[in-house]
Amino acid sequence: MSRFHFLRSALGASLGLAAACMSLPAFANTPVTVTFEANSVWAQEIGNLNHSDNSLDYTVAVAAGKTLQLNLLSRNPNVHFKVKDQSHGKLMLDTLTTGESTWSTQNATATTYAIRVYIDPAAIQSGDTAKYALQIGQYGVEDMQPPTTAVTFEANKPWSEQDGTLASDAAAHNFTVAIAAGRTVKINLVSSNPGLHFKVNDQTHDKKLVDTSTTGANTWSESVAAATTYIIQVYVDPAAIPSGQKVPFALQVGQYATGDTQPAKPAGATTATPPAAATSMSSPPASM
């Protein structure tokens, strides 16, 4: 083989390799497939970036009618993310140019997204590490409805206590209670968090009765002239609860004959004092 032919072959091979590298897709790393635990609309991926391993890729399949939401948490301001709609071959976002740390989009049709979390190698020194948490949510209107619990009373007991917890991604819980005519209903909310409140709606007559965020007192009562079903919503501003923390509460509902002396309150809510902050996959932790 002549030297010229060898150089030409080597040059052709090099050019072919370069062309192949240039034709690789933007998200070339083997991606992590994001999955969700049962009954949870959130997943969280933790990663570390450095000078040489400066990007990590993820894919997530989002059903039709669902909203995709992404939150990127990092103490390093140089960590960014890109989003590509793989189903339609479209780059949706690059937070390096937009400056966003959270982003969402609604999906009319089922769509698979590729997400790259990355850092410019020039923005991190060799030997340093940039840690991040990527929170991925996919939810529809039905997922945003608060859970509902029916309040019932034991025989000869005028009070019923319902214990529960709220979190930043589950910031409300509904309770329904049926009260007979000629009775008085009494509601107390017990919690060590002053940000928890409750609303009461008369479901039978479609009437809003009270919102304790405006009255400033987490107790309320009313005499019932005609049999009525009430909806009681215990709620909190999601911004008032750090992500990953749960706040317990006790809802005390009493009912007794109008004109009678109010019966003694329950002995006390066992969940009035919140435990230490807890982490749950139903609420992606924000500790970064």
C-alpha cells in the first residue's frame, strides 16, 4: 500500500469518525428512566456533577392531559437543565439562557421528555463537585383534588376527632359531616403551626360559611335549622411548609342538641406538637 493511500484511508476514517460524533443527538449519555412510586405524583433524582462528568440525562414519560413540572435545586448557581420533547423532536428549554430553576408544561398528548442537568466545565474547578436534586412532577386535575374523609360519631359521643398531616404538595384535606336538624355543630382545629386554617361550606345549600384565615380563630360553631352536610377543608399555604416537612393537625367536630350545654371538649389532640421534619417521596425533599 502506498503511503498516500494509507494517509488518505486514515484521513477518511478520521473524518468519518468526526462526522459520526457530530451526528450524535444532543442527549447522548445513557439516560436514567424516571419512575414514580404508587400514589405519588413526584419523583426526585439526586446527582453530582464535576469538571469531567459535567452532565446527567433523564427521560420521563408523561401521559396525555398531565402537567410536567421540573424543579432544580442546587447550591451551585452554575447548574442548569435542558428539556427536549423526544416525541416531537423539539428543544423546549435551556435554563442557561432563561435563568429558571422551575418549569412546567401541559401535555395534550402522551409525550416523552429528555432532561439534561449540566454544568459548564469552565464554571467548576477540577476536583470540585456540584450536587443537585431534580424534582419531577406529573399530575392532572384529578391529582390536585384534596382527599376527603367522612366524619362519623360513635354512639353517645358528641365529639369526633380526625388526625391528619399536611405538606407542601398536599396542602389541603377535606372532611364531610352530616348534622341533623335542631343540632349545633362545633369545629376546633388544633395545630402548633399558626399557618393552618379551615373553611366550612354548607354543601346542602351551596353556601360558604367561614374561613378562619380571616377570622383569626381556629374555632367555629353554628345552630342547624335543617339537616345539612358540611364540607370542612383544613388547609395551609404551601409556601409556609418547607418541602419534605409534614405538619400534623387534629380536627375536632362536635354536635349536640341546640340549647344544651356544650359538652366537654375531647381530652386533647395527640398530634398538636409536630414531630421532626420527615422526608417522603410524596413530597420531594428540598434539603440541598
